[in-house]
Amino acid sequence: MAKIAFIGLGNMGGPMAGNLLKAGHQVTVFDLVDAAMDALVQQGAAKSSSALGALEGADTVVTMLPAGKHVAGLYLGDEGLIAKAAPNTLFLDCSTIDADTARRVGAAAAEQGLEMLDSPVSGGVKAAQAGTLAFMCGGTEAGFERGKKILEAMGKNIFLAGGHGAGQIAKICNNMLLAVHMIGTAEALQLGANNGLDPAVLSEIMLKSSGKNWSLETYNPYPGVMENVPASNDYKPGFMVQLMLKDLGLAMENSLLTQSSVPMGALARSLYASFSAKDGNAQRDFSAILEMFQS
Ligand code: NAD
């Protein structure tokens, strides 16, 4: 069993650390918020008063932080995790961040002879709780073989996308496509409804036709068509509009850096930005974008 330092115990990190404990790993936690650590201590974790404290005696470090600046701040520099880690420490950063920072941190680890995987996740809080996240990793094959054994306690589909940063690129590509087909699905369903079609019947037809896609099949955005999806529960998240907007922002930043043409992604970002500017929408599920086509 691994000795794991887990840093960042928010909505996602908390349940992920819980699943590592359930799998029998020894886990020491650190978060800026004390209460977040206490919840894990009750499940058997040890608690540290600093990130470097949690690092002591650990062979693996898992981080789940808000953005690139938090990851760079924690990992880099003379007092950073990389500089202070014992030889052979494995780093798994599961945060969704810009690929450039992921590459920079991965390169700094490699310079010290340490393995690091950017391993952002697909799946929200429910998947984090259930241990069914998908991990998209970037790093070396040797790092991936080691990391996979740890990630298996938190997820069920674990991929190596390429070198450092490739996991983050896979994540932004996936979520940009998700935004595009969610919006397309919503506008098609509303067009049908505006013409008197029953959205449930239209969904059934499109599911057997060439319009079939994940948003239509497992996350239908029209209220009442499917049970157990946010659309049928007042668009309670699920996956919040503000998180989709963050991921689309990362995709747009990267498209500028790589001079990639992403017209559909840019339009999707613009529609989500406009939708999220209205009261309370930022915290609603991203399938609520359907309402944009109803007014
Ligand atoms: P969150 O804001 O709930 O949690 C982040 C945690 O990090 C907080 O508890 C905060 O106190 C802690 N933190 C910040 N800086 C720290 C530091 N220097 N040292 C220690 N702790 C620190 O965020 P979340 O929803 O858990 O998301 C985490 C990451 O996962 C983000 O990058 C997000 O984009 C990604 N993600 C989230 C979801 C989701 O549905 N929530 C889904 C997929 C991916």
C-alpha cells in the first residue's frame, strides 16, 4: 500500500482522498480549510499543518487544486514540493489546469529524476464519490504504470494521452466537444418543441438516427425526457456552468498559443459566458443552456 500525501480536499479532492483510504492506502491530508481535513481524519487520514509536512514520509503525492497558479505555487521553487521530495516520489496532479503549467511542472520534476503525471479527470462529484472518474494522463510510460495503480482506487477509465501536458490537452478537447454537442442538442430539441413535437419522441428518433450523441443519450437537457439527470431536477448540478466556462477558457487560451482554429468552441464559450452572466446561472448545471433557446 502506498503512503500518500493528498493536497486539496474540495468538492472533488475530499471524496477522492476518501476512496484512497477505502482502498487501504495510508493518507496524510492538507488543505487550507481546516474543516475539509477533519472530514478525512474521521475516515482514517492523518492531518498535516502544511503541504511540506504532508510530504514527509510519502512515496506518492496527489493534488486536486483550483487552477494553474495554485499548482505552480505549490510544486515549484526552492520551497516547493518537487525540491523537497524524497527520491522516487511520484506526483499525480489531478487538477484541471493549463497545459503549459503542467508541462513546466512535469519538466521540473523530471529534472530532479522524479515522475509526474498531469492526470485531470472527467466526471463530477458523483463520480469522485463513486470512484468512477476517468483520468487522462500526461507523462512517461514508467510514471503511468506506477500512477495507474493509485488512480485505480479513484477511477475506472485511465488513459495515457502522451507526454507532460497531454492529459490536460485531452481534457480540454473532450470538454470543448461536450459543450458543442450539449448546445447543439439543446437547440435541436427546442426547435422540435417549437414545432409541436414531443421532445421525448424527438429524442427517441434522433437516438436511432445520425444525431445520436452523449448529451442526448445520457444527459438529455430537456426537462422530463430522462429521469435522474439535472434537467429533470431543476438543473441542479451535475457539472456547473462556471466549471464548463473555465474549461472552455483553457481551450481558447490554448487555441491562441497553438494558432488552432476553434470556431465551434469559441461560440460555445461565448454562449456559456452570456448564459452564466445571468443571476445564479453560473452555479446551475451546464445542460440548463437549453433555456437560452426558450426565450
Ligand atoms: P474546490 O474549490 O471545491 O476545491 C479546491 C480545494 O483546494 C479547496 O478545498 C481549497 O481550500 C484547496 N486549496 C487551494 N489552494 C491550496 C493550497 N495552496 N494548499 C492546499 N489546499 C489548497 O474545487 P473542486 O471542485 O474540488 O475542483 C478541483 C479541480 O478539479 C479543479 O481544477 C476543477 O476544475 C477540477 N474538476 C472539478 C470538477 C467538479 O465537478 N467539481 C469536475 C472535474 C474537474
